[in-house]
Amino acid sequence: MAPAQEQLEGEQIVAQNEDGTNCIERSRVTVIGSGNWGSVAAKLIASNTLMLDSFHDEVRMWVYEEVLPSGEKLTNVINQTNENVKYLPGIKLGKNVVADPDLDNAVKNATVLVFVTPHQFMEGICQRLVGKIKPDVEAISLIKGMEVKMEGPCMISSLISDQLGINCCVLMGANIANEIAVEKFSEATVGFRENKEVAERWVQLFSTPYFQVTAVQDVEGVELCGTLKNVVAIAAGLVDGLEMGNNTKAAIMRIGLREMRAFSKLMFSSVRDSTFFESCGVADLITTCMGGRNRKVAEAFAKNGGKRSFDELEAELLQGQKLQGVSTAKEVYAVLSNRGWLEMFPLFTTVHEICVGRIPPTAIVEYSEHKPKCCLT
Amino acid sequence: MAPAQEQLEGEQIVAQNEDGTNCIERSRVTVIGSGNWGSVAAKLIASNTLMLDSFHDEVRMWVYEEVLPSGEKLTNVINQTNENVKYLPGIKLGKNVVADPDLDNAVKNATVLVFVTPHQFMEGICQRLVGKIKPDVEAISLIKGMEVKMEGPCMISSLISDQLGINCCVLMGANIANEIAVEKFSEATVGFRENKEVAERWVQLFSTPYFQVTAVQDVEGVELCGTLKNVVAIAAGLVDGLEMGNNTKAAIMRIGLREMRAFSKLMFSSVRDSTFFESCGVADLITTCMGGRNRKVAEAFAKNGGKRSFDELEAELLQGQKLQGVSTAKEVYAVLSNRGWLEMFPLFTTVHEICVGRIPPTAIVEYSEHKPKCCLT
């Protein structure tokens, strides 16, 4: 029965039934984005909203409309088949996932927004959403990447919070979408700012027996892990291409984790060491440095002795997917250079200088033979 | 010119030349053990003693004498060729490495002892050394493994300290001996108890441009990392054998690192979180879970659905080398069981139960779907 009236009581939205009794307003989830990871997120969430009384069953998924080779619209096919045939073929999302090509319509009743688009689209999407969403919406960002400006990194969660005036958590981790889609065991980390109850609701909304989510009070730490690991993956790929072996690769990954931690803590004093032991930290770093496209392209770059550019190899190897590590390395370098910190971050610095061809791929190991002048740990 | 007299002045051994002037007594290094890793350690040290004024050039290496198929004695061949033809063929150890088959003779003038034998021989070796070494010898253990007794782990460094009445540091890290032998970049961690100056001398003695050593004040943490990682490597190998993919493997490694940390801190309250970010922690874990014999045999065990025992697969796959993970898992299980902590350590517990055939290999992932009842982090 639809509630006749709504009112805000504390932080709990309470509604009245037509007979005058109170009932708890159920949250409505909209997933903004429908790529590979967005579709898996919708599947995870949709399996939980069916079981949780505090959520409406329906999960709305905003889909950037495309016309498929068959001439059909992607949203129609998703709604008919419960499959995102283009970005997650073969996986049923759940009958309660509704694809919606209209962004305004997709968000208008939502009380819970899950952002999972490529990061370069977020600024435009936020602008379109201003004034279109409910005022007390809770948001979470699954987007890895950031805008680094001279004054420091501008995190996607901050962009969402600032532009829309809403609270925004993040979810990151060792999450190869296709493995989670087939329900292989995995973990993830929710980063929250202050409200632990909100974080626990996100944990509830995403957790399944095969997908275990833990909340930590460290939005920036969690989000920076998801971003900076791609720079380390470039370094790991270079080591693979140079055929330096397991010791060297593990050492480079460890130094990378140290620089991730040091950089994050210098940027945001609230960042906690313990975050780097979570899925978003060490586990995601391992996954990304063992598989992943940044590693793959960097390996090819080193094998070619740096003679073919990252752009060229990216186009050849990734079929249109884009590398994040190279641009993140550039952005991080700009911050370090601006603040006079280059020598404190030999790995980040060296990765960028290799990417732009200033020094050869072998420098990734040569650098390591000189300790940073400032202790980072 | 040999010093005529010796006297102890503070912590510095000072000697007098025959003309009555003082000179600093140079340290004499003996490496106890000459396997694969022992030979590489001798090579590292020998390259440094040539350059450091505070050490005698000569590095004595105690070799358990063997007669080679050629009929020659191993020590003679090492001293003639500067190569350990049996355990590190093709690598020159340095002309200043002297192989010595006589343990008493090898240690009698040593002021610095480096222990690097299989751990099961250490109790006997310590007994043989009582009364044979100089009183103020400084020792370091490179031995991974421990004796776990009901009252807790008995670390090798403690065994050495207690039996010989000397200070003992440890050196651990992501150190595949053959990769260091060919001078590929690597790192290691020295754990020390109190005396930072002694630790810095060990760092000096081992460090080379391709082998970077850092000291941390946490003997037990460093040593337990070197031991417990083998249990996690069994878990990682099982995941490989079950073909669960990168997310799952990274998650299992992360959970393993968490249990290593929690177990170490429960055993020794002095253990520091930061130790697990060092080479001995996360880097050695990565190396061991990616390569290594524990991983390899566990993978085969899972592929065979647990139908062939670890003993059988070990004999088949390792040509006489022994697994440490299975016995360490058993020892850790005994401690956990004795203290009522099994539920706090689901990964360690499950690994042991799989190894002994009590539950199937697939349980390594099923377990993970139940969170530990006690928060470990």
C-alpha cells in the first residue's frame, strides 16, 4: 500500500499509510551507469532488495541508450531479457532490474544513488542531476579515478557531494566484474565519512555470500587506493616486460603500496594505515598487478624497449578500452612536482617519466636502487 | 698486523697493535649453512666485507660435507672454484668465501654468525655450539620456520639467543635465492630487538645496490611473517587449483595477511602493524603465493580433489625438498585449538583441516563466506 504522506523524523523517513498508521518509507535504488561493473553492481543490489524490507524490490538502472546491431534499443533488450547483452552477456541481472534511458526519470524517485560510470563523464552527469534528485538522497561511488589538480586530488565522491549537496560513500576492492558476475568469492571495502549507520546500509545492500563487504571510516583512503593502484600496475607491468622475476615484482608492488599510503596521508591527514590492509588496498593492488589492462600494456611497452608509445599499444591491445594508470601517473606527477615532493616518491615519479619517454623502461628498477631521500613509512 | 691484546671497551671491541696504539678489532663473519640461500647470503656478505673497514675480508662458510658424484669433497670444490656447484651452480661466491667442513673451527674466531640452515637442524647445531663461540658474538637468523609448542611459537631467533646466550636478529623478505644470485633487484627486512646500531651493521653487511635492506624493531613480527606466509601460500595454491580467479586469490591472500598479523600480535604484544608493510610482510607473501613450492603442491592437491595426499604430491613434485606450510599449519592449529581461538582464524584453521583430509579443498572458499566471529583487524 502506497504511503499517503511523507515526513522526515530524525534520519528515518517515515510515511503514513492511508489508515493513519506509520510505516517506514522504503528506499528506492537507482544505479547510474550500466557498463560491465555497473551491471554487476545492479545484479548484486537486485538480489538484496528482494530480501530487505527496507528497500523497494525494483532497482532502476540508468542506461546510456544505444542501438544494437540488431536494430533494437539496448534498454528494451535489457528489460525483455534481464541481460545486459552488450556489457555483461550471459548473466541474468534479476527481473527487478529496470533499465531506463532517461536520466531525469531514473533518479526522480530514488533515495539511494549508486554511481558507476566512467569517471570522465561524472562532471557532466552531476551537472545534469542538479535540482533533479531528492534532497536527502544517499550516494555511493564505485568509480575508480580522480581529477588531480594542482591543489591536490579532487575525488569523485567529493565532486558528487559538492555538486549535489549530498553525502557520498565509496565502494572499492579487488573486483574484476566478470568474476563477481559468475559468483566467485570476492571482497570489497566501503569508505564512509561519518555516518556509520549509512555505511552499514551500503554493506547490507551489496553483500552476498560470495561478495563480502566491510566498512571503514576513510572515504579518501579507500578512493585513493582505487585510483593510485593503476600507477603501481604500470610499474608491475614494466617489471613483467623486463622479465625481472618474482622478487623484483613483489618489491615494486610493496614500494608502490608504500607510496600510495604516503601520498594519501599527505593529501588527507584523515587517511588511516589500516585501510591499506583492506580489500581496496592490498587485495586490489594484487589483482591489478597480476591481471588488468594497465599491467598488460606496460608489459608490452617494456618488451618493445619503450619504442612504441602507450597510446599506440593501448589502441592495439585494448580494443577501445582506456588505460587509467598513464593519466593518473601524469596527474600525480603534477602534484608532486608542484609541491617539491618528487624525490619522496621515486616510483610514482619514475613511472610517469617512463610513460612520457623521458627515461627508458629499465629505469623502473634502476630507480629502486636509490632509496628515497625522505622516509615514507 | 695482528692485534696483540684485546679488551672490551663499551660495546666496541678494541685491540692494541704491537706498537701499543689502539685499533678497532675487525668483525669476522661466519655463515652457518651452505644451501641455496646460504650460498647467496655468503655472496652478498662477501661483496661487502671487501669494502667495509670494520670487517675482515674473509667470510667463512660452514658446509655440511658431502662427497660429490665426481668423488671430490664439496668443500674442496667450493674453495677451488668459488662456486657451490651443488646448491648454487654457475654463481661465483667471491674469492674471500672459505668453505669449512668443521663447525667448531668455522665459528671459533667469528664475532658475527649468520644462521641459514634448514630449521629442523637448528636445535642440534645450537647444542654443538655451546661453549664453542666467543661470548659477545652477534647473530642473525635467515631461517624461515619455527617450532610451535602449546605455549606458543618458539622462534628460531629465541632458540639461538636462549641456547647460546647471545643477541640474535632476523633477516626475512621476498627473497627467492636464485633471483638474488643473478643480482635482480630485491628487498629484505632485518628485525631487531633493542640495539639499533647492531641492526644497522647487519643492514650494512647485507645491502647491495640490488638488495635493499631495511631494519625494523620487531624481531617476532619479522620472523612470524617468514613462517606464517607458508600457510597462506597453501590457501593460495588451493584457490589456483580450483581455478577461482584473481579476485578470489587476492581476497584469500588479504585474509591470510590479516590472520598473520592477528596471530603475531596475540602471540607477542610487541609486534607492530607496520612490519606487515615491509618486504618480510606483504612482499614475501606475494612472492610465495605467486611462485613457491607450498603454492605448487597445494594447487596439485586441489586439482586432484584432495584424493592424493600432500606427502605423496610433495614426493612427486619437489624432488626431496620439503614443504613447510603443511607442518606450520598443523602447529598453528594446535596453538589455536589449545587457546580456543579456532573461530577467530578461519583461514589458518581451514587450511589445516584441508591438509589432513578432514574437509575438501573447496572448503577454502566456502569458509570465507562466513566472517570470523571476532573482529581481527
